[in-house]
Amino acid sequence: MRTKYTARAAASAAVLALALTACNDPAGAPVPPAKPSAPSTQQGMGSSAGASGGAADTGSKDDAPAAEGFGKTLAMNEPATATYKDDDGPTQLEIKPTKVEKGSWDDFKGFDLKDTDTKNLVPYYLVMSYTSKGGAEPWITTWDAKRDALVAPDQEVGRLTMLDDFKKCPNVDPGHKPGQFKKGMTENACKVYMVPKNKPLYVRWGVGGTGEDVKPIVWKVLD
């Protein structure tokens, strides 16, 4: 059993409609509006210990610190390599969190947050970087759907999915031009997470979304 602090929200124009998050939703996929939900306890995907599938290589030292049951964790900006595999074939990726920024609910002026439970939660903008090291060259990248954020191994945090352009945290890399994602190219994707006050923050990649699940990689991005 794991605790989920809040539900996911989808924004369109000047309206922010709350929607329930499914663990395996593709990143940035539209979600149907739903009644706002209070913090709830849900059964779902367990901690990283139960994941299976392909391989991921953290590329870190053997003495990397363990953190609150996550096992080996990496630091901010510390790269890891993994193979992402879907119908296009396998792509070798270098992955790392490159930026975490504390936001403010004032950043969402113009969006309707009246039905969103923000009490004791802080918005954080978290950017992940994906660099192709070779393999398949997809026209549409979906690997960012395999990440989530947690404050403990069994406690995910909610996120706001901005369907319109949110300049402080663009879900789609504004510098990435349409076309095949070729070797050497890098994509930076940002997500807005609603983090309980005075909690650490971890980002995990490898489970859910599209493509085959792999052994999760975990970074600690906020003390």
C-alpha cells in the first residue's frame, strides 16, 4: 500500500481541472476531468524492489548512499544509462535530472485552482534530460512517461499536467525540433510536482508509461 498525496491536474487555457492520476499514463497525455480528491491511500505499483524487465546501469560508484529504503540513489545531475524499448526498438539513453526549482502558487495566476487541494503542498519544477546514445530513432519520444516523483519508497507525490504552454515548466522541450530523435540528441522535459512541505524529493525512472519496464533508477533531488 502506498500513499499518494494528491491527484493529478490537467490545464487548458485559463482553467485547471483536477483529474485522477493513473500510474501508467503516458507523459503529457490528456486526462478526463474528475472530481477533486483529497489525499488518499491507494494500492498500486510497489516500490522499486518489485520491478522487472530490461536493464539499467546507474554508472555510479559501488558505495553510493542508500536513502530510506530506495537502495542505491544518485545525486542531482548524476547521469545513468538505460535501454528504452518499445515498438520502435531499443534506444540507449543517458538520463539525469538537471534542474529542480521551487515554485509558488502565484505562478499559476490565470489558472483555476479553486478545486485543487494545495494546502501544505509546494509546486516544484523538475527537469529531466534524455540523450540518445544510439539505437532506434523515434519520431515521437515517450520515455519521460516512465518517471515519477516520491518522498518515500511507498509515497508518490501528485503532479500538475499542463496541457497549455506553461513557460516556467514546459512539458515539451521548446528546443527540440520535430523529426527523428537521432543519436547525440538531447531532450529536456519538465514536470510540475506538488510536494509536501519539509519533505525530501526523489525522482524515479523505469516503470510505467509506455515501453518495457526496467529496473528503476532513483535520484535524490531535494533534501
